Amino acid sequence: MLYYSTRDRGNYATASRVILKGLAPDGGLFVPAENIKNLFKENLPTGNYQELAVNIFSQFLGDFSLPEIQFAVSAAYNFNTFENPAITPLSQVSEQTFSLELWHGPTSAFKDIALQVLPHLLTTAALKSGEKKEYVILTATSGDTGKSALEGFRDVPGVKIMVYFPEKGVSDIQKLQMTTQEGKNVHVIAVRGNFDDTQTGVKQIFNNHNINTKLERAGYRLTSANSINWGRLLPQIVYYFYAYGELVTRGHLQEGGAVNFVVPTGNFGNILAAYYARRLGLPINRLICAANQNNVLSDFINSGQYNKNRPFYNSLSPSMDILVSSNLERLLFELSDHDSEQIQYWMELLLKNGLYCLDKKTLSKLQELFWSDYADDEETLETIAKTYRAHNYLLDPHSAVAKKVLEKYLAQENDNHLSIVLSTASPYKFTGSTIKALYDSSLFKGLSELELMKTLSQKTGIPVPKNLAELEDKQILHHQVIEPQKMPEHLQKLLLN
Ligand SMILES: *Cc1c(COP(=O)(O)O)cnc(C)c1O
């Protein structure tokens, strides 16, 4: 399988190049250049999670050998990394609704699924390139991704990872998760500023020619592990096949029958993986794209106009607080039958005016498969409470947004298909909101997040994931706080002295 860029179909790249590069040189995103339509249609892949992953990866990682793929999969998805042997267990919430739990990994967030395997794909790709470089992963994080990347890359040979987070811009638990991070190759640095300052600092390092040259000379190469890397998207295709197989195995669905997936969406990676699963032949009826109050995507899917010129809200589902969903570019490329000039045009308009409009044909293709709406904070809290009381099932705010949007869909459309809600975080990752949804919050005044976790667990009987419960006893290993302007200098000192 070869790849090319959404903005230029002239340059082909192998899977290993694509994973090493992340972004295409022309600013576009890498996508499969070959026709993948219905590759699996007559013969849906079967087996446990690991077997599915090996099977699906093998279709896409053309220049990886089978043993290389098998190694990456078993290193990523095993008893040490995931608390649940199913990896992404499927829970039944009500007769017609299921929840695919993507948060049983080492940091209790769905980013783990991709970030547990990406480091192994990356180091294998680096070996193939023949360049003897030590890769330095630079990540600015507003919460979940940083910790997930740290756990994925810790002690992976040939890699160092530096994570920068805004000192006051992450939750207490997220901060504790990062500052207690173990591993010989990890650096965790708090930045005095907000997320934008932090991200700008990282971008300045990437764009600084002088620093990059010095680092190259010293044997280092900077790279990011961000969500536009194909190596993060591919692992997410697997759990759609897994969930479908579970429904068939358990007798809820006849093989060949279609289901809906409901995805709480931010950067459009998760739901794009569902789109690719469907292209490969997985029987999917509708893809329901759930947004929070930052509803740029639901407006887009309903009107065809993408308009990022709007107020930004800090919602209770922070991982979905996004106004530009980068991975959408890949979907538009697929819907426009790989028309890279069209994509360039839309992306230029987005950059220049913050706005573009789909033509009628592309819009109707989009709407044939996708359906979208949003849920605000109040609806999110109500849904957590309602779902817990009615079904004894506890949702985190992101998953609750998806559940609420599914309810809106079912109220409007006459649809009898089973629906699977993608559950993207443990409720204990957002204990403050979860507990507030269920109980009178005046009872918990003054309690720390760690105490709130224990209280919620006592009240619901649902255990706290091990990695979160253990935080209390962990030692703080990273104390450094720096000014955003000092980030380039600090990095050089660290690596070059
Ligand atoms: C990243 C994230 C999302 C959004 O996923 P995208 O792939 O960016 O659309 C939703 N929920 C949680 C908890 C996340 O961490």
C-alpha cells in the first residue's frame, strides 16, 4: 500500500515514510493512494483484538513485515498495558444501545489505543529508513494526549519524549498523571502560560532552522506524535471491526446487518477511522458525529458551510473543544474522489477567511452517511445522571455528549438499527463533572480530585482504574516550570549539553 498527500497526488510515499513524516511536505495529510473499497466486504476479519489488529495493519503497512507488525501489536495491546483483556470491551447499555469502552489503557483515555502502538510503528519505520537518528517527540498538551504519549513512548529505545503542558491549564489529576511519569527517556515540563502559549512554543522549536540543524548534527531528529499522523489513525480502525464482531458473536446482530456508530468528535480522527472501516466493507448504517457547544462540525454537516469564526467555549468535554478539525481534510479528499485541487482550494479559504462551503454534490455524499448534532453542558450532565439512574451505566462527559446526540437522532429519524456509542474516557478521568451530575455538589465542597474519585467509587461501587487509584502514592518526579519564551533554549540545553 502506498500513500499520497491530500494536496498533491504526485508524490507517493511508503507507510514507513508516512509514519516518520506525519505531515506531507505540501502541508496536506497522507491517505492511502490505492483503492481500499470493500477489501474486507466478503470476508470480514475475525479473531480477538490482537488478531484483528495484525490483519488490518497488514493491509496498510505495505513495507512492514508480518513479524514487525505482530511485534508492534503484542507490545501495544497486552495484560500490562490494558486493564481489560478485551482491550476495548463492548458493554450493553440498553436494548438497542451499546458502549464501546476505549479507556482501559494505561492512562484511562482513548488516546492510549493509538499511542500505545505508534511508538513501535515509529521505531520500526526509523530502522527501515536506515538513518541512525534518535527521535525526539515534542508534544504540547492540554491534558489527555500528553500523558498518553508519555506512557506510549516511555523507555522505547531510540526515542526521547518531551511533553509541555500549561501549568494552570490542566486538571489536578492530569497534572499529577504527568508530573509523576516514570521512564528514563521522558521529560515533563510545565509552561507558565495557557495552552496556546505552550503550543506556540513547540511550533517555534519545530520551525527554528538553527535549532534543527544543531540537533541533526548531534544525531537527533524532532518529530511530533500528533493526531494527523496516519500511524495514529490506523490503530483506530481496528476497534470498529472488533465491536461489530462482538455484536455478531453475542447474537445481537446477524452477520452482514448494519449498525450505527456515535462518535464524540474533536479533531475528527476517531470518526474518520469509522469512515475507513466502512470503506473497507464494515456494514455501517449511519455515522453520527456528536459535538459539544463548539458545534462547528454539526453546523458543517447540516449546512455544508465550515465556519470557524465563532466564539470558543470551554466545555465539560474539553477534548472536544476544537474549532478546526484537522482530519476532516482526509474525509473531504475521499468524498471528492481524490480531487487534490479542490482540497487545496477549500483549505486556502479556511486559512484565509476561516470559512469554506461544500458544493451540492459533495454535501449530499456527506449527508448520506453522516448525521450530526450537538449537546451543551447542561444536557451532558443530565445525560450522565439519566443514564446512570436508568441503566446503572456511568458515562464521562465526552461519552455523554455522544449518548445525548444519539437520543436526538433517534427522536428525529425512524431508525431501528443497533447503535454503538464510542466511550472515550473513564468517568474517573473527569470525576468533578461526573459526581456533580449525580449528586448534590455542596456535599463535596473542598474535596480534592483524588478524594472525589474515592467518594464516587464508594457511592457507585464502580472501581477506580488502577493507574488513577495509584496516583496518590506516586512521587512527583518532574518539577520544572519555565516561561514559554524559554522553551527553545531549554530544549537545547537539555539535549546538547
Ligand atoms: C481526543 C478525544 C476525543 C476526540 O477525538 P477525535 O479523534 O479528536 O475526534 C473525544 N473524547 C476524548 C476523551 C478524547 O480524548
